[in-house]
Amino acid sequence: MRKKISESVSMEMSGKVWFSSLTNYFNYLFLFVKYSLLLVLLFFLAGYERENPKIGNASIEFFSSDFRHGILLNIKNTEAYSYEQNLEKRLVFWFYSERQYQPAWTLNYETIDTYDDLITLIESAENYGLFSSFYMTESLTSYYNEMLNSSVDEERLDARVMLERTATIAAMRFMIHLATGLGNYDTSQVYLNFLNTLPSVLNRYLGNKNVREGILGVQPKNPEYSKLQRALEKYLTIAERDTMQYTVEQFLNNDSLVLCRLVSQGYLESKLINDSNAVSGAIRNFQKSYCLEETGSIDRATLKALSVSTKNKFYQVSLNLDRLRKDELKDRNSILVNIPEFRLHYYDNEGKNTQFNIIVGKRHTPTPMLTSEINRIVANPYWTVPKSIAYNEIIPKLRRDSTYLQRNGFSIIDNAENPVNPSSIDWSSVSQGEFNYWIRQNNNWKNALGDLKFLFPNKYSVYLHDTQAKTLFNKAVRAYSHGCIRVQNPKKLAQMILASNMKSEQVPDINEIIGTKELYDIMLDEPISIYIRYFTCTADTAGNIYFHPDIYSRDTKEIEELVKLTNQV
């Protein structure tokens, strides 16, 4: 009996255990199925977000394996045939690898605000002297439309990948052009270091949602660049985009053409074309912008300037912005000599700009462009005449007039600076290359260098100096020298430099030194940078552009190269 009861209890207990195990099994199975279905659902929603309108409007892209695979494959398979294409391919790879190949400009097949900011910026590229065609705006529009409208998943993904890649290239290309200029294939370490930072910098701007400010922030900080860029932006808002070129004769035969030109280029309001005072004022303002004599009356020089179209003016400003981007000009304790402007800009230690009129080299003896440092100022200098000037100008005069040397304070010295009697030389037989002496002009009132010269190392043997021919500073176009730069009011410039670059408590008084009439060398404790450059466009802080004469005809060829670049895009 007990045995049967025991067996019965045992069977009951076994049944309970079996049932409990079965229950646990189904519980585990239920949980497994539940979480599996949830994972499948998440995968479905994330991997195919374009089919779910809620995900399509979401602010987070949960999973984008298709895009990551697509962009990586696109970069890998893109062929590059030039230095620039190889550079862009490398930069795009670094950019997306830093963000684990996540999209930058789109979210769930929609563009985001930073993309709109980028498009707005590159569409206004002309405000910065650039060209929107450089930044593939048409391709971006095409990829955008295909991404939105294609009914084929694969094509839609390809369009998104291409939109992302092209937008990234456009952004970095815009940054390169803004920072270093067009067509700049510099291999210096500074340039390469800048390029290497671009992917990280752009990713940071995207993360902070300040793409526009970030991209524009790479522009040069030089004040001359900043003024010209802002002035161009202002000019493009008030001037019509015309391409017409006229001749002087066409203007002379049609008075209304002058008025139309003044109106179209923003110098005269159309409602004032019958107001003689307004017209005269507009002409004066135009003449001022071209550095012409401000008479308020039309002359041939004014008509020649009026013949230039807005398009060509834009190219000229664009070229000069490009020159400024490719330069590294200091705006503290420095001197900028702008040859076409006939002006020297002195920047003190606070960045204040004091301007001096200058005379530069003639067309056939041009002032060279260079960078150096002024390390010495010489008071009451003598002038050792360059051999070319001695042979081509002074010796012919000496042959006609034996008293020329004495009357103009010249002496003859040998290579050891020993004096030589001029009468011991047969001037009629002297030929270029065989003249083994030097002609020197003593430091007197006739000295061509005047009271001061400013020396800086350079291979051209040019320097800044005073001059006896001060009336030439009254000319609008001042290209009269053999290459050196003559400065108006050099005493003021010298005293300003001494005040900033001498460490001694007692700064030398330049007037007292000149008053001694003795040769005097002043070595600067700290040299001052000097940049001799060629900018045919400048601007003031009010946003007015000034066009300077292309005295050495350098603009023509460089603008042709600029236009060629735009046609290649």
C-alpha cells in the first residue's frame, strides 16, 4: 500500500517538474521570439528608412549601413587623373573616415540646414572674387533631384552618395580657394599642413552647425584683403552685370551713352541724369575711383576708363583678391609698397596705417616685387651710380660736357674706393663691360638720393630714398625712377620707424642727424618687414574700390589665365 502511495506521489512530482520545465521553455521561447521580432523591426526600420515616413522626418539616422558602404565604395572606385583630383579624393576619404562614413549633408534622404547654408554660400562666390561654377552647383542640383525623385532604390542611394561627396568637395575647394587662392599647387609645408587640417576643421564646423562662418573664417586677415572683399560685395549690389565694351569714339558720338554707363555702374541715379550738378559729381566720383584728375568733366582718359565693362572690373578685382590670398602680409611693424597705387603704407605696432606718396620705376626699368626687411637707414648718403645708368646716361653727357661731373657733385673711384682723376680716363673709348670704375655722387644738395635712404637686402640693389625732384609727386602717374622707390616726406617715415624699432630710451632725432651734413648709418634694433607688391585694385573702409593703372601690363596676361580657369570648369 505504502509502495503504491509512494509511486503515486513520485509520478505526481515528476508531472509537476515536467510541466514546470515546459512552462519555462515556452516562457524562454516567447522572450526569444519577442526580442527577435523587435530586432528585425528595428533593422527593417533603420535599414529602409525611406519606406517609413516617421523615420524620414526623424532628427537621427539610426543606422546607415547602405550609405557607409556606398560612400566608401565610391571613394575607392573614383579615378583621379590630376594632382587636384588626387588631393580631393584624399581629403574626402579623411573627411568621411573621421565621421565613420556617416552622412554629413543629408539625413534619411533629405538635405539638412548645413547643406542649405553651403549652397547659399557657394552661390554667392562672386562676392569673394570667386566663381560659383567652380563648386559644381549644377551637379549638386541634379543629384539632389535624383535623390528625391528616383523610384529605384539603388539609383536613389547612388544619388545621395554623389550629393554627399560633391558637397564635401565643394566645401573644401571653396575653403582652399578662399585661403590660398586659385590654381595654387604650393608644396610648402605650411600649405600642406593647412590642407591636412581641412577634413577635421570642416567636421568641426558641421558639428557646431556654423558651416558658413567656419568656411569664411579661413580668409586672410590682412586689412587690405578685407577692405577689398567687402567693397566688391557692395559694388555687386549697386552695379548692373554688363559685358559691353565701348570705344572712346562711341562715347564721343553719343552723349547719352556716358550717362547710361554712369548709371549702370552705380555712380549716378537714373532719376538725376538731367541734373548737371549730380552728373558732374558722378563724373568726379568715377574719376576718383580710377585715380584720375577729378575735374567733373569728360576727357579721353575718363572715357577710356568708362569703356571697361562691369564684367572686366570684376575680373580685375578677382585677380587682386587672388594675389592677396597668395600672399602673407604682416599688418604690424611693416611696410607695403604698392607699385600701381604709387603709395607706401606704413603699419605701426598697433596696425595703424600711414600712407606716403612714392615714385616707382619706369616701364622699361620696373620696380621689382620682393619681400625683405629694412635693417638700416642712412642719413646724408652718397650715391654710387649703377653701371647701367653710368654707361647709358652719365658717360654720354660727360662726353659732351667735360665739366658735367664736377657741376653735379660726381667723383670717380676704383673698386677699392680710391679716388681716380677723371681726366686720366679716355671717355671716348669707354664701352659697357670694360668700365672698371664707379661714379659716385657726394652727399650734397644735388645728390639724387636726397637726405635719406632706407636699405634692405635684395638681389636687385633697390631701396627707398629721398629725392631732389619733388615736383614729380604732383603727377597722378608717378613712374619715373630706374627701379628704386622715391618717398615723399621720408623724414617722417624714418622718424616713425625709429620710434618703433629702436630699443634705446633716446630715439635719434632724424632732423638733427641730417643737419650735420655728415654720412650717418643708423642700424635698427629690430628690422621692419617690407613688401613690394603689384595690386591694381584697392579699397577704403567706406567700401569704395580704386582701380590703379596697370603700368607694367601684368594684369592682362593674368586675367586671361583667370578666364581660362573659369572656362575649364
